[in-house]
Amino acid sequence: MFSVSPQLSTWSFYWHRESKKRSSSSSFSQNVQKLSTAAEEPVPAYFVKGGSVGPVESFPIAQTPIVDLSLLRSVSSKCSGKEQEDELEKLKSALSEWGCFQAIGHGIPTSFLDEFRGIAKEFFALPVEEKQKYARDPADLQGHGADPILSNEQVLDWSKRLFLKLLALDSRKLKLWPETTAEFRELLGEYFKEVKSVIDLLQKAMARSLDMEENCFSKKYGDRAFMAARFNHYPPCSIPDFVLGAKAHSDGSGTTVLLQDEEVEGRQVLKDDQWFRVPIVPGAFVVNVGDQMQIMSNGIFKSPPHRVTANAQNERISVAVFYFPDTKTEVEPNEGSISEERPQMYKKLENYAAINFECFQSGKTALDAVRL
């Protein structure tokens, strides 16, 4: 089994270790806290990439499939067996080729999604001193803040975030759930339940699309699966071709469900060494495979590199929900995904989140590090 050493067995250890480095860069951190929402303000050099990203309109639009989740339920009165088989095949194709898709038919009213986006916008519009009440401790994941500062040479993301744990329930820090925005806590609690149901459905549908037992993926998440919401705020930027709202990365999760801004594009996905714009589909979630699902499917499903571009005129809001297996659960390719034609590609491991965090900070690719 591949694992980090016992004393490095949790993600929080890495976070705490790196926070010691950040504590020596206090003035640098203070400058990040002054991230301006005014496009005419000068952009600090530590946000600027080495080369140009290029005009957003120059990138082609991703032809990612639109999958109707209402057709994927084990028992559905809405469709015939043939329609369900076709939708499962579309799901498999999307996750094998793109690693992501647009999800409709999830059953969550558009009016509720609009209301949920609204509380995110209200929070990020609060005065700095109000948001500071929910600031992230340097040694913790949860709370409001910007990138962790690891060195004075680091290129930062042009964004601010509010990161809150949803599972395990006893890991929530409710003091960091904003009270200044009306109904924030109530709506986040309801949103968590709705998205968790979507993820549960998808775990089973992914397994069935590969002709596997439908609980083969979901049972790998263990008794203390980790689920978190990250609210993202991308302010306008005067030099969007040279700044990224989020650097290129793949998710260390099993599955990620993203609620995009309803008007402003920004997300891009990498396929065949080409960046593609992810379009806005009204009422849809963008769902992507994380690294751990790529491992569990033995590389059949792809964890796609993605990034977020900056915008000169408009701010952008999105909310990502990440679902991770319990750090103590052993993750490995499912037996049903291994064959003579496709031998086992990845090691057995636990706490991939910690491995992924360490690799990302050192400029390595975690999936390469755990490949056989």
C-alpha cells in the first residue's frame, strides 16, 4: 500500500507545516488581503503569470455533453430502459473523454440556485471588516481568505474564497458560517443535502456505466467522508490576459460539483493539450471527476486539469462542492476495472488529499506519484 508516513497522515499536518512558512510573510499576506475589486487599480506583481494567458474569446468552447440526471436513477418512470442505457453511455463517454459534463435534471429548482448564488454575492459584497470576522486561521482550511502564502515568489490566484466543511458533521466550524447575511446558514444546510443527493446518484450511475456493482465506488468513501463547499469570488482585473482566477490544477476529490456564475464565464478545461471554455448552461451543474475517482476507475474516468480566467469588466461568483473519501480508507482501482487489456495503473493508498497537497506545493503531479 502507498501511504505517507504515520506522522504525515493527515491533510491538516501539511496545512499546519506550510502555515509556518506563511507566518514569515506577514506583509505579503496583508497585501493579498487588499485585493481590489476595482479594475482600474494596479495589479500587484505577485498575481502576474510569466506569460500571457491570451484573450478569453480566442479559446474554443468545450463540447462537453449535457447529461440528464433524471434518466440515471435506478428506478425511473420518466424513461425506458433504452433511454437510460443511452444516458449512462453518454455519462461514461463524457467522463472518459472530458472528465466533466453539464448536469441537468437534478431536481433542484432554478429559483433556489439563484437564491443560493445571491447569498454568496451578498457575503463577498460585505465590508472588509465584516468578512474579517470569518477569516481563515493560517493553520486551517476553513474560513474566508486568499491563497496560502508559501513563498515570496509564489504567483497567486486573483480570487478570494470562503471554504466551509460540510462533512463529517462534527468537523464543521459553525462560527465561520456567516450570520451577517440573511439565511446563509439555512440555505447552505439545504444546499448541502441537495448536492449530496446528486453525488450519491452519480456515484451509482458511474459504477453502472462501467457494468459494475452500483455501490462499488460509494462504499469506498468510508464512515467519515469529507465534503466541503468553497465559495469563490473573482474580482475584475485590469490585465486579465496575464492573471488567473485559479491556476491550472486537477481536483484531489472523488467528485466535484460546481455551480457556475449565471452570467460570467471563466472556467476552462484542458483536453488534448488545448484549453476550452466551459459554457454556461442555465440551471446546470458542472460535474467533474477528481483524482481519486480516476484512481478507483483505474484511469477509465479522467480527472481533468482546469483553471479559471480573469475578467476585465465583471466580477464572477461560483460555488464548488468537493467530496473526498475518508482519509483512513484505502483507495485503489476497483477490481472490475482491471483486466489483461487494462492492468492495474495505481497503487493502493490512503489519505490521497495529503499526498495531493504535498505534490501540488512542490510542483509535482500527484497522480504520477501514485502510478504503478
